Amino acid sequence: MITLKSKREIALMHEAGKLLADCHKEIAERIKPGVTTEEIDHFVESYLKKHGATPEQKGYNGYKYATCASINDEICHGFPRKQPLNEGDIVTIDSVFNLNGALADSAWTYAVGNVSKQASDLMKITHEALYKGIEQARVGNRLGDIGYAIQSHVEQAGYSVVRDFTGHGIGPTLHEPPQVLHFGAQGKGLRLREGMVITIEPMVNIGKYNSTLDANGWTARTVDGTLSAQYEHTVAITKDGPLLLTDQQEERPF
């Protein structure tokens, strides 16, 4: 069942989102060669505790960490680890904050030092695709409009959109209907209504869109070993257009 949020509920989720956005800004300052994703995870745990919040995904289906940390060919759900990040890596840090029962979810791909043009271009197109999708998150539009906008932008650049993992509704629990595909057809799918809160989180690969799952049962990676990037915002559907609950105030096309 899809839950429609009241203005008060959205405001509370926005507070959680602001906290998460600020945390991502802190993470951006910490990502560098030699740092470990385990250290980043510990920082996020401390940040949450300091601000009276909790990591919603920790304990979810047995998951043990406050963040997911996916490096290079890992698409999503990478475990934080002790191995240092290397110059030229890209790493996606994904976390869900719970602030007084209100949730916010955001993932961001970071360059570790100086990265290749191939990696930089992938990150740029994926970031742009996120906002192409968000621009369609308006009352009266359909979920297919979001997916089509993302897929079109990605494929025109010669990349592929991951099919096996999608966005979702959020609040009061972590994963709720509807499923938000990052590919699709215009004018198809569920119609968007005021009060819906969803995540839009395209995962984009340089090569094939197919994924494979590691033996840990969590970490998904590209089947051909190519790089993957992801950017994610939590978005409320309002009568005035899409409201980014996890906005980092970066430049965007709308």
C-alpha cells in the first residue's frame, strides 16, 4: 500500500534529509587516497549519534553497517572495509538516516583523488540523469516518465541503466511501494500524487547493465567489471513540484 505523507510528516523527513545532506558534505571532505570505507562508516555512526539520529539500514535483514560503500565495479551494497581507497577509485556511499522516526535516504559517488576521464564522465552523466528523473517527479506525471527521462539521458551517452535495483517509496519504513524504475516508457506506470515520497537513485554502468551478486549475499557488481556510479535523493511529490528532502544545494537544472 502506498502511503501519502502529510505536510508535517514531509517536514520531519526534510529535517532528516538535511542532516543526511550535511553528512554527505562532511564525507566529501574525508574521501581521499589512503582513507578506508570502514573509517567513513565509523564517522557516519559518530555523526548520527552526535545528532540524535540512527542508521536505519543497520540491522535491516541482518545488514551490519551504517553505510554501504561500493567501489569501482560494485553497483551497490558494498560492505565498508579496512582496505584503503586508492588514487583513481570511485566510491558510492549510501546511507539512510532515522531522525525521530522520520527517514531520509541518499547515495553519492565520490572521486578518490584524481580519477580518469572515463570515471569522471560516468559520474557526470549519472548525476545529470538523477536530476532528469527528479524533474519528472510531479503531480499527474507517471513513474514511467521518471524512468524514461533517466534511461534516455544515460543511453544517449552510451552507458546503461541497472535494472536489478530500483528506487522505492520511503517512510515510515525503509522500503515501501511504489517501485521506482530508472528505465521505462513515457506515460506509463503509476500516476504520481501529492504526498508521495520516493527515492530516485539511478545506478549507471559503463558497460552492460547486468549485475552479479557476491558470495556475501549483498554486494552487487557489474558482470563485465566496468565502473558503476550512483546518485540518490529522497523526493517528496508536492503541488509545487518535486521537493528534494536530501538536497545538498548543488547546481541543478530546475
